[in-house]
Amino acid sequence: MLPFGFDNTYVRDLPGCYRPCLPAGAPAPRLLFLNQPLADELGLDLGALSSADAAALFAGNALPEGAEPIAQAYAGHQFGGFSPQLGDGRALLLGEVIDRSGHRRDIAFKGSGRTPFSRGGDGKAAVGPMLREVLIGEAMHALGIPTTRALAVVATGEPVFREQPLPGAVLTRVAASHLRVGTFEYFAARGEREKLHQLAAYALARHDPQRLAAPGRALALLQAVAERQATLVAQWLNVGFIHGVMNTDNMAISGETIDYGPCAFLEAYDPAAVFSSIDHGGRYAYANQPHIARWNLARLAESLLPLMAEADDEPALQRAVAQVTMVIDAFPARCAAALLQGQRAKLGLLAAQAADDEADTTLADDWLALLHTQAVDFTLAWRRLADAAEGDEQPLRALFAAPEALAAWLQRWHARCQRDDAAGGPGAAERAARMRRVSPWIIARNHRVEEALAAASDEDDLGPFQHLLAALRRPYDETPALARYAEPAPAELTACYRTFCGT
């Protein structure tokens, strides 16, 4: 069997933070997807495996040498309510590998069967949701957004039973780590201070080794996570991505996007957009994501407080509360700054002095307000703005039901661009090229994703999935061959579109 060269630091360094568990295996495994570019990144020579051997490996029928499969323990706030014990109910961490760039990466199964944390579930997964993880994860990777990625998907040859029988599957997921905010909540809720110490030290050593020597490890960890999440959420907003279920057990300490269940991309711009079937109150709406990220960070801060001060040392505790509050209160401005940085690039503007931040923020906000008022497609509007930068405003105007409403804003935007050019800016052609490098033409449009998943799940036809995946890996290439993947869904379809957790 293929050697992965596993190093199992989670098992070795964090005893008591997991439960050993073996995958259930599959009666008739069949390889549906293998991510060769990712395998190459990881230094895995999967070409040495036959299709049957690869299917057996990624179904859990034949564990690779050195694997020590475990189900990780964690808790989580789900839609604001605290669940003290969640854990990997259908996932198993097999181990860690060092990739070709020297980075440590987790390799884990999802859908491999029951674990000690399954809470009555079967621990299995279906083909559709697992292929969805492939499509969205690879789309995010191509967009330059930190994300977990799929290494393989195997059909198990047996059904899983939800509202109806569905073909079963196992996903192999690669992540910088699977540490979550909920991992810290689990041990904080149990008052296991020593486990918290171990966990914080492990997280810093893995993701922020340069901060290990900083005074106050817990505070350093919180600051690092806040910085990563601010950047990540801003990146989501700038491509119109809605995670859909930002529970604390779905916020990774690494700053990667994790768990692609009820996620979706905006079509017509609407800051209140919600597609998740279970988000009845709009808690995880598009524009609410920075607020929820801050709320989640506050839960992490609460979990870390016992490491900063003993509960019976009131002065020390108050100082610790003040320190973490500063980090939490600084998050909105940090996220807004990251958002503006991305918006400037999409608007074709040079980085400005701090004195220009307010004016550029207003320019971006007014642009989004125009898109919202006229229900303009978010992705195509940004892309067609690049055409306007070169002097061709007609493709942009064609997106607006009342294009005259655009005129005043375009005049302001052109004036701002000219100010950059007067100061040695890029000029029209280079500005447009730069804008096209940060504003995709192709995103994982919801109707195309559902079309591909339905064909794979209902008809065992992977053709639509493979074609869509190839397009998503080239999000900035505006070519006639990919045109169908850039087309918005009909408005009536988007209005009733719903996503699900994929359990």
C-alpha cells in the first residue's frame, strides 16, 4: 500500500482530545474523483496505484501505512446555541503529511462511518454532497481563497438513507488542520485547563510558530486567528460567497474555509441573501458574515480566558478580559480594511493614503447599492466594470434595467481612476487587465453545481461534474468555450434556490 509518510502529531501531542476509531469500509468502492494536482503538492505518487487499489485506499478498506485514524473532539455554538459535545461524527483524521512546500497538512476521511461522536447518526455521506465539496473547494482554491480541498471521492457501493436512498460516498479532505473554535470550547466547557494549555501550544506551534515566544500565548493565538478570519471573510465577500453555516465548529483556527454544506454564491447582489434551508432568521446572511465571525471569535476568547487568568484572581481576570475585548473590538475595522483592499483592486484603484479610505469606501458602497437596487449580477458587474475601464461601457450598462442610474457613479469612478493615472497610475489597458485578474468571470453558480451533482448522483454521469470542475479551475479565463458557466440562473430559479447541510 502507498506510503503517505504520516506524522501523527495530533495523536502524539494531544492525548485525550480524540477517540481512536476505524473506518467502516465499503462493499464495492469505486473511484469517482482523484485530485492529481493536489496529490502532487502533497508529494504522493498516486500514479503507482491501480484504480481498484485507489478506491480501496480512499474508501478506508485498506489503510495506508502509518495512519492512526481518530475522531477529534469538539463542541460548538450552532445558530447561537451551545452544544457541549459534537466531535467528528462521520469524519476521521488519518494523519498528517509534510507537503512539497514544507507545510503540515491533515488528511482525513468524511463519510467513513460511525464514530464515538456520531450521536445516533450513521456516519455516512452521499455522493452529491461529497462532490459538492470538490467543486466548491477547487473553485475557492482557484480564486486564491484559503480552503480545505478534496483529494479523492469514492462511491461506496451502498446507499445512505436520508429522505430517500442516495448513493454513498467517502471524501478524503486535506486541510492545514482541523482545529476549530469549537475544539477550544469543548475543553473550556469541561474546565480542562491543562488540555487547553496543550491545545493552545499545539495550535501556535502548527500555525504561528513565530508567536510561540510571545508573552501571553493565548492572546497571541486569538490575535492570529482574528487576523486570518478578517482576511478570509473579506475574501468571501469580494467574490459573493455565503458560507451558510458559520457555527463555531465550522470556523477553522487555520483561517481556511471548511465545510461546504449549505454554501452558495450570490447572483443578483443582495446583502440579505440567504440560501440555507435551515437559516430561517438570516443569521448567516451574506452581509452578516463579518458580524458572525466576530461573534465566533468572542467565543474563542471566552474559551482562552482560563489560560490568561485564574477565575479567583479578579484583577488578573479583568486585565485578561480587557485584552481579549480589544482584539474582538478591533475585528470589524480589520475586516473592513481587508474588504476595502480587495474592493480597490476590483475597482482598479491604486492603494491610497488612509485619508482616502472613507471616500473609496463610499465609492464601493455606492457601487454595491446600485447593484442591489437594480438586482444586477454581482460577478458579471465587476467583470464588465473592467470593460468600462478600457472605455467600453456598453456591456456594463446592458446589465442594468435602468442604465442611466449608473452614469453619475461612473463619472465619479473615472475621476478617481484619472487621479491615480495623474500620479503615475497604470493607464486604462493595464487597469482593466489588473481588474480581470481579481474579478472572476466564472464562479460556482448554484444551478450549474446542482445540475452536475444531480447527474452524478441520479444518473451516475460524471460528465457534467468534470466539465464544471475544469471551468471552475479557470475562473478568470473569458473564453467562448466556457460561456455557459458564466451565465446567471434565471431570477425565478435563484429566488427559490435552497441549500442543505449535506448530512
